[in-house]
Amino acid sequence: MGTTYTKRRIFFDMHFPEISGQNIAENFQPAAIAESMKAAHVDSVIAFAKCQFGNFYYNTPQWHKHTGLGSQDFLAEFAKELHKREIEIIGYISISWDEWQANHHPDWLVEDSQGQRGTPDAFRWRTLCLNSPYRVEVLNQVHEIASLPYLDGMWIDMSIIGEDSCHCHRCRKAFEDRFHRPLTPQEGPSLDFRNFRYDTIEAFYSEAYQRAREANPNLALTNNYWGYPFSSYSMGSRTIGALKNADYTTGEAYTDWTGILAPAIFSRFLRSLSKGRPFEALIGRFINTWDYCRKPFEQLEYECLTVFANGGCVTIDDEPYADGSIDEELYSQDIARIYGTMEQFASSVQGSPEKYLAIYHSLKSKDNCSEIEFIRRTVGAFKMAFDLSIPVEFVFDEQIASAEDLKPYAAILLPGVHCMDSEEKQHFADYAQAGGRIISFGGCGLFEEKGWAGIQDLGALPHSLTYKQEAIDAQTGRFITPPTLVRGEARKLHTTGTAQASGILLAPVCRNTKEEFFHNNLPAPGKAEISPILIQSTLGQGSIFAYSQPWSEHYAKYPAAPWRKTLAEALEGLKSPVVQIPASKRLDSVVYQQSNALVIHLMLASADPVIGCGLMDPMGGNFERPYEVVEEIQPMRDIVMTISSEQTPLTVRSLSGRTNPKIDGHTIRVDELRTWDALVVELA
């Protein structure tokens, strides 16, 4: 089977403290748990070797085993029972969070710029410095766990540094040795400091993987790398760099962190950066990730089948009760139904999903601008495409070697990509020359140099918002249509050649500040700016659409039709996606081409989908938590799809029998969709 290719996984999440009198970890029954998982169609399990309290869950000769286990060698017994049932086991290890080591070696804790150790205000675990002697200790732990003969893989977690860390004497010396200047308390999130932190993590991963492979060359390895858009740089990972040694990619798609669309955006993000490698997305089975309140079946099914439809391994994050027992009903009913569906229709996700539109994820821009703005612009671009039912993926500045990496896509979105080097600019020039379409929102590094495709960015306008105006009466100067507000930093674009400018950008009457404001601190639209809304240009066989306003950033918070229409207009003239579905924003789809057939996965969220736009720190509370719960199915009726394939559609059938599709020429109608179905369209 191979751990990297399993698809129906349980994350047996158990960070268990040692509190006397509470029976913690005293009632693990490995055989019964394994049997419940087998009956629920589980094919692999992530089980703990070492948790974030620093407790071990097997008979280790060197470190601290959880006292609640007594003489039980839980991990070994659990692995034996899982393997009896042909279920693979992946060993979990926490790296930077280890309370046992923090208590015994406080001098190993990270230090902030004010000299405080171990994030003293944190109410979870303290962070240990990976440049301290702890590095040797934890690498030895990695080696010992990898040596356990019954493990099929290893899941490395929390190799982090933390906010404003680390300024300990070891890190200061390492920084000074590299940059030939001291690391000052005022350093803050400077680019040098960020790169130093990134490199620290990547060097650790490289060493950890080497130690693990020395112990077991066949072990499948991954790390919870924290490089996705929502992650702060303080977590310490580049988007791609931390994955150099991983055998597969993982990410946490918890809907209570980032909204009901988390499985949709994370699946596409992880699939895109994996470039053919397997990937998994973690789904929380609780309403609030680890609160023991079971998520309604309808929501869990939607989330799991969204990851499944995108080709990922579905990993349900479950946590046993304090004594080690499990929610038996969860496995016998909810998980059994969902994973049974996935097992039955596994062939429906073979092949590659259609490539059409890609969002350019620029780590350079994230590192050099506001992270909140970066997140909003990135996820807003995704949501615009999602709401238009357009196939969308991601491409990454860390992975682009040439225009060939961009070529599969009809269009590339640049949502506030401020930073771009000369090599990247050449890749985009080559992409456009070959017929690609570039669409940018707000500032874009392509246009810093005068004359790039006839477009120049003259800098930011001094407003926190601007207005778009369709037309103004030339005689009276009055608005013909209502102006449309766009929040965020607009740019002053200028055409230097044959590029065509259009649209009217309205400046507000006054700045939006405490000292100077109009009504309720939202200034009325005033006079037209010199900068247009849009500049269109051609480059070879391709085209460039440069918008002065940060549409995607605005759409992340205000997903309304006028702004969605902007992207639709920018895509006009391109070849249509293979399947066009002009349906409600709640509907998601993934299309696979399989020989002479199309397999169309349809997923429906029974809630109005949104995406949170803050940094991913669920316990710190510094982002907008959606807390969306699907309590009942809200079906969608009379869904109409158009097949634009050059081959003629012949028949259509529901793979699961959940819907009753009809075909008429190139048009398919679905009577009613509840959560998920896969349609098979036979082509001539």
C-alpha cells in the first residue's frame, strides 16, 4: 500500500498531561481501537510516539514515558493490532514544544528581543530553541523513534521558533557569523532575520530526515511545515523550502480556523505545491478542533469529500478521551459512512484535475509586506475564482524555473505581488509571449520598470480606499451609475505605450483617519484620479490586465457580485473550462479527464462559505474565527452544466446514485444535490 499513498487516515491526537487522580492514559485498548478503525474503512493512523508535553507513549530506554501507561507499551501494541488489520501506522513526534525538557532545561528555551524566555505569556506549551543543546536531544529522539521496527512513517510537528524569537546568545552568535552584524533587539521581522529563521528550520529538517533515514531508509517522512498563506512567518517555514526532504505534503484544513472553504482552498494549495507527490489535509472532527463536541455528520462529510475529490488523503483529527477510550459511535457511523464512500469510489479521482487558472503565491511579497494584506489578497483571489466555478490552483515563486511551469494555465492571477526579481519578470514575459494572460490586482512588481508591456506603476495612492466609477456625465460631472467602493491600497498606473487605459478611479473626499474623515469615517467619493481602473496591454500572443485597485483583498471580506464580475470580464476571450457551471457560490467542483470520459465531482456546502483572513494562531485569537457549523442539508436544485469538450458527450450517470442527471447535447442537468456526487460523462 505505502503510507504516502493511503487515503483514509486518522490523526490520533493525544497531547496528554500528567495530572494525578484523573486516570489520564490509563485505559488504552489497542485491539478494540484498531478493530473500530478497521470497521470504519481506515487505512492508516498517525499515532503518538512523543507529545507536546514531552511524554513518550512507548517503552523508551532514554526519555520520559507517560506515567498513566504504567507497563503498557502502547505504541508497539497499537501498531501490532493495526498491522493485523492491514492498517499502516505513522509515528508522531513534537519538536519545539516539549514541556518535560522545558521544565528540566529552562536555559534551552527561546528568548525574545526583551530577554524573556520560552514565551512566558503563552498558555500552551513553551518553545525550545533548535540552536540550543536541545537540538542534539531531539535529533536523538527522532533517530530512536525512526528505529522502531513497527512504524511505516514519521510525522514531524511543531518545528517552530515563535514570535520575536530567538534572541538567545547562541542565535545571536549564529546570526552575527552569517550577516557580519549583531542581532539587535530592534531587529524585528527584518528580511535578514526571517531568512535566518527559515534557514534554521530547513537545516533542522535536513538533519532530522538524515537521522531518520539512517535508522530506517524506508520510512515515509513528512513535516507539518506551516508554509501556507494563513501562516505567519513567526512559525518559521518557507512555503516550499521546508518540504525539500518530505515524501508527502501535509496541512491543517480546519474549518473553525479558516472557514467552511478551508478544505477547498487547502486541498488545491497542497496539491499544487506537491507537484505530483501525495498530500493530506487534516479535517477536525470536533466543532472547535479539540473541544470534544462532535461535528455534525453533514459537515464532516462535506469537508472529507472535498479533500477526497481534490485527490488528497483525508486525515480526520480525532482525540481520545482523557483515559484513552474513543467515541465508538463516531467510527461505527459517521466515519464508516464517509470512508466507505471514499473506498467505493476511489477510481473517480484518478488522473489530474483540469488546469485552467492559477494564483501566483509570492513568498517574497509575503516577507516584504503586511501579512494580513497578503492573506486577504491571496484567499480573496481564490474565492473569486471559486465563486465563479472556475478551476483554480496555485503556482509558487519558489518553484518557477521557467515559463514552462506557467504554460499549463490559461491565466495567472497576481494578487498584490509587489516583489518580483528580473528572472521572474522574464518568465512572465515568456508566458505572455506564448499566449498566456496575466491579471494583476493592486501593486505588481512587473510594472516597476518603465515600459514593461506599456504599463508603469508610479506608486501607491494616499488613500485607504478608493471608488470605481463606470461613467460620469461629461456635461454635469455627475455620476451616471453608483460608485463601487474598494478597500485597500490602490496604485497609480500609467500607460507608456500602446496599452489601453479604461475606467474611472475616484479618490475619496478626504483621508480616512481619526483626524480627518467624512461620515462614520467612510469618506464620500470625490474627483477622478489620473490613474485608470484598468490598463490592458498585449505582449506577443498574450495579454495583460493590470487593475489599479486590490480587488481580491476587498473580495476576501466583501464577496459581492460587482467585484466577482471583474475577474469574469478579465477572463473573457479565453478558451472556456471543460465544464462550465454558472451556479450558486456554494457549489464546488473538480473535473478529471479519464480516457473517453469526464468525472465531475460536485461538492455542496450547506452554509454560506467564507474564508477567515487572519494569521493562523487559533489559541492566540488574533484572527477572525468563522465557527461555521452545518447543522442541516440545504440542497441545490436544477444545476445546469455545459460541456465544452471537443468530444461529444454521449451519456451521463451518477457514480453514487445520489442524483439523477440528464443530458441534452452538451448540457447536463442535475435535479438535486445534497452534499456530494460524482458524475461520469462518456465522450464520443
